[in-house]
Amino acid sequence: MPKKREKIGTMSEEMQNIIEHARALVNATSDEVDERVKTAREALKERLDSSNMIYRDIEEQFLEKVRVADEFVHVKPYYVIGGTFIGGLLLGWSMSRK
């Protein structure tokens, strides 16, 4: 489980880096006078804000589902083992059919 948490943390950090770079681009073009640059800058800023909110919501939902699944595995490990075994059997059976 620690490796998965590290990967999630790395993905989260990378997403934050992308957002920060885009914000830096918006700030760097703030003194431009061309209307096309201004409209593109405003559109990027709006999309950045909305995507940041969406990303945070998705991240919260994902982490909640991971927590619930982890709790279920700890409470009923034999159910998970049995389900995995049956799923493997069904997958193997369906793949062996010609």
C-alpha cells in the first residue's frame, strides 16, 4: 500500500506543478496588450480555476473510495480472496474457450 500512496502523491504533485506552470504563464502574459492574448489569458485562467476545483473534487472522491476499499479488505479479507479467485477462474475459462 505505501507504493500506491507514493504514486498517488507523485501524481498529485505533478498535477499541482502543471497548474502552477499554467498560472505562471497567465501571470507572465499579464502585461501584453494584444486583445487575442488577453482573451486567451482570461480563458486559460477560467479553465484553470474550474479544472482545479474539478481535480480537487475527483481527488477527494478517489481517496474516499480507496479508504472504503482498504477498510473492506481489512474487515473481510476472505471475501476479497474468494472473489479474486472466482474472477480469475472465470477469466481463465473465458480466455481458454475458442
